[in-house]
Amino acid sequence: MNQREIVVEPSAEGGPGRRHRLSSLAAILVGLGTTLLVYVFQGPLFGDLHNYPLTLFVFLWIFGVMLACAFSVVRHADAVARHLGEPYGTLALTISVIIIEVSLMAAIILHGENNPTLARDAMFATLMIVLNGMVGTALLMGALRYWEQEYNLEGARAFLVVIASLAVFSLIMPDLTKTEPDPSIAPFQAGLFAAITILFYAVFLAIQTMRHRSFFAEPVNGKGEAAAYLVAHQTGSVGPLWYHVAMLLLTLAPVVALSTFLAVIVDFGIEHLGAPAPLGGILIAILVLSPEGLTAFHAALANQLQRAVNVCLGSALATIGLTIPAVLAIGLITGQEVHLGLDRTDAALLVLTLFVSALTFGGARTNVLQGTVHLLLFVVYIALIFSP
């Protein structure tokens, strides 16, 4: 299974396939049209950001368009992945999403005042949203419908052992080393951090896509809902490879172009309105994770918990494994500071989340209790943003 999986419906004239083609075309037209309008009228739209009603409208408009395009990007990337097979499919799918995340980070980092903690905040937000918000919601939804659900224990363990290593290595270790103030801003240490992070991800990718693919397969339980879900959602993609590649690039372009304008408003909110500093990271995480979140929830409701686990944990792993090296490279090239180390409160919450996740996926079945605990941890994370 791909680490980042978005459902592509089977081809059917007049059915889901046609609806997806129409929605993809609409996303491209709206995205390109919005980009053109924003570039032409950027003076009136961004000249006076203290006009709060207009600024709020522009922010919601751009964010909504980028979110719609992100859904379409991931849908076509998943179709490309199905055409290419493994491991090239997983790489194509993951890189498409990482482009969105890195473009947003780069735009916010390079615009306005230096924001050295943005990458850290985005990584931490991704882990909290995935491991507590998405996992908790998926487990709770599935448990309320099926009482208990099964998944492949080996696959969850493989995800968590790499996620925990990367999270501690990237977000906690920088504040525990002797290099001051953060080793991630020193060229040698930044290069070392980036290389080891990529190596972690590459080893896991080889395990997932070649050597131990069975670890990430749905356990055979003979349930009718699971079989129906597979038939409905894992058949061939709509259209040839060239079509999906073209649509992927056309849908990705507005997201990258609009990221600069979204960064203007986000920086204004953080620098002039006193919005919480982690807000930029949270917005990036929401844009990147929303398509996968909906996929995980649909899978849990269809009693496909392993698919939900693959989507959720794969999102966290791919994001932290590939985004951190890209952001460190941007910092070294542009001279912008990039601080990765979390403060003590966030570090404690991260360690607690990893510990609870290990306990949650330490058995072969899940129930309401695990989902509720993860959601309560997510509530704590949100509360600490506004009241540190």
C-alpha cells in the first residue's frame, strides 16, 4: 500500500469517474482563475491588510481554493502511483504532497520577518494532528460503528518505530546538543540532520514497498464491509498516465503560486495582530493533511482500519522525513535561521503522544478508549497553543 493513499474511484461514464474528472477540472479552473485575479489585483487586495473584513475574505478565499486544489493534487498523484507501481508510485505520491508543504513553508519563511520556528511548528502540528486528531477520530468512528477493529500489528510497529526515532531526533535532540543555540542552523550539523532523516525514510520506504509489503496489508477477516470497500475504492484509475500527470501539474501550479499570497496574510496575523506563532504551521498541516484525513475516516467507517493506519501514520512519516531536509536546505541557501528544537512543554507532549501511540498500536484490536484518549491529547495541544 502507498504511504499516502487517496481513493480513486473506478472508471464509469456518468458515474464516480466522471464526477471526479469534472471536480478536477473545476479545481484547475478555479485555481488558475484565482491566481490570475490575485496577481492582477494584488494592490487593492493586499495594500491595506488592516481592512480586516476584506483581509479575512481574501484569506478564506485563497485558503479554500488551495484546499480544493490540494484534494485534486493528491487524487491525481494517487492515480499516477497506481499506474507506476511500487516503489515509484509511492515516491510520486509523496513528493507531490511534499511540494505543497515545502512551498508553503518557504513562502512564509522568506516573507516578512524571520520565522525560524515555522518548520518546527509545522512538524509538531503534523504529528499532533495525525497521531492524536486523525488517529483518534478514525479509531473512535470505527469503534462506535464496529465495537472493535483489527489491523496489521507489524505494519503499525514499523511506522511507529521510525516516526518516534525521527520525531525525537529532529524535534527534541537539537535542544539537547552542545551546539548553540540549535545545531540545525550550523551547516555541518544541518547537513547531518538532513542526511540521516532522508536515510531513515529511505530505509522505511524499501521495507514498505519491497521487502515486507505484507506488513501493511489489511488483515483477512472475511467481513463484507471490507470486501465491498476494496471493490469500490481499489480498482483501476480513471484515464491514462499522461492525463493524470498533466492534471497533477496543472492543479499543483495554483497551490504553489498562491502560497506566497497566503503567506502575506499569515505573517500579518502573526506579526501585527498577535496571533499565536504556531498558527502558520497549523495552517500548513491542515492544507496538507485534509485529503488524507477524509480518506482515513472513510476507511475506518468501512472497517478498513489498516488502510486508515497506513494513511495516518504514513502522512506523519513522509512529512517529517522529507520536509525537514528541504527546509534545512532552504535555510542554508537563503541564510534564514531554522530552529527545530521544541520547548519543554511541547517536547513533553510529543513524548507522551509517542508513548500513548505505542500502547494504542501494541495490540491487534482497538476500541473506543484509545480513540478518546488520543482526541483528549489533541484538545490539550490546541489549548496549549492559545494558553501556553
